[in-house]
Amino acid sequence: MLHTHLHIMLADDDEDDRLFFTEAFEEVKIKYTLTTFNDGVSLMKHLVVKENPLPDIIFLDLNMPRKSGMECLREIRNSERLKNISVAIYSTSSSDHDVEQTFISGANVYIKKPSDFTELKKILSDVIHINWQYITDGLNKDSFILNF
């Protein structure tokens, strides 16, 4: 599933978290393009434009103003054009309710945001190397939560 060049999108309203994520990806040893959005509205506006290339994976913060990560996830899964994109929930929340709702709604993986840069690099590296087809087909809840 990994191409020679991975196209990644991140929607997160916290500027520091977007910067932290971007810097961590710079140290993950893959070829990639990263596009960031500061809320779910701008992400979804971008995704619905047919001329824009679709990403391989979208990282969604759950708690964003205007349009939450959960709302984005549901829109993505309900769209014929977008429904096969891998979606990673990337959130400070580790509540059982949030994890359960994102799992039911079709997220591929749930990542609790680490505060440590080294942990973040490890998680991002693991996530992009996971066989997404296996997770999508198996929907194995044990492999759904990445929590270090």
C-alpha cells in the first residue's frame, strides 16, 4: 500500500501540535508530502474539490472548533470519493467513549497524542508502516489504539 511517496494530511486546531507533528515527520525516514489544516471545515473543503489529489492517510484531531474530527470522520466515511482513505484519530482524549465512537464510525487507528517528541516519531513511523489493509479488513480493536 505504501507508494514511493506518501501523501499525508493533518487537521488540528492547535498550532503547536501541528508544528510538533510536522517536525516529527521530518525525522521519519519516508518520502512524503504533508498538508496541514487548522480545522475540520478547511480540511473538508479541500477534500471535496475533485481536482485536489486525495491523501493516503488523514490524521484528525477530535476536538476542533467549527467541525470536529468526529464530524469529519463521518463525512469521509459517507462519501463515495473519500470513504477508502485511511483515517487516524490523533487526540489528547483517551476516553473510552471517544475511542468507541471513532472505532464504530470507521477510523483505522486511534492515537493518543504523546507529549514526548521521541514517542511521537515512533508512533508516526509505526502508523505509516502498518498494513492498513489488514486493519481495515480485520477491524481488530486490539490494533486500533496506539497508546505509548
